[in-house]
Amino acid sequence: MRRVITYGTYDLLHWGHIRLLKRAKELGDYLIVGLSTDAFNEGKGKSAYHPYEERKAMLESIRYVDLVIPEESWEQKRKDIVTYQADVFVMGDDWKGSFDDLSDLCEVIYLPRTDGISTTKIKDDLERIGKHY
Ligand code: C2G
């Protein structure tokens, strides 16, 4: 049983998120997602459109996701990797190099981001459309 772990806010779930989760699952047999809590997001300077419970329910409905755990701090990754016996830690490559320190615990892989889509872009596009009507 090869276990994969990844982290994120996963707000306004979109194609880029799905592609990341799909490729992450393909690296093993079991995918754990550390989902940023609303409090942690405040620390990231992010305010999600959907609250944690809704973002969690949406992730749990995705066939590639096996377990969703709360991400409450930057430091918890080491503990999570041990607790959940993760063999692989995956993030999109906008984080390239940021988590190489975890490579003593597990494989660290950065996957290419999906171009042309982001939660920020969705919000900006909707705002622009909204101004025309
Ligand atoms: N992602 C992607 N392509 C996009 C947008 C996002 O591959 N077009 C990936 C990101 O690289 C990340 C995951 O989808 O691996 C979730 O993205 P976010 O919800 O934006 O996560 P982020 O805010 O980067 O939080 O401790 C790590 C943080 O929680 C990561």
C-alpha cells in the first residue's frame, strides 16, 4: 500500500485541482489530502469562498481522494507523514523546492501546475463579467 499525501486550500474546486489529485493518486494506492482550515487560510492571507466543511465534503466526493485531514499549521507535515505513513509527498510545482526538507521521511514530488486556471483567475474573471451586466 503506497500512500501519497498532499496539501492545499482547494477553494472553488477547479480543473487544475482535479488534475493534481488525479496525478497524485496515480503515484500510489491511497491519497491523503491535508486541507487548509479557515483559520490556517487566514494565516496564508487567503479567505476561501467555501468554508472548510464544504471544501472537505467536495474533496471527499472525488474518486481520487481517500482521506481528508485538516491542515492547521505549516509545521504539521512531518508529523502527518509519520502518522499516516506517507511514502510520497506531492505538490504542484509552484511549490518546487519548498518542501525538499521532507525528503528524509518520504519521496518529494512536484507536479507541473495546470496552466490557465486558478481560484484567483476565476474570481477575477467573474468580477470582470459582473461589471458588464
Ligand atoms: N494546482 C495546480 N494547478 C493549478 C492550481 C493549483 O496544480 N492551476 C495545485 C497546487 O499546486 C496545489 C494544489 O493544486 O498543489 C492545491 O492548490 P491550492 O488550493 O492553491 O493550495 P495552496 O494555496 O497552494 O496551499 O501547505 C501547502 C499549502 O496548503 C498549499
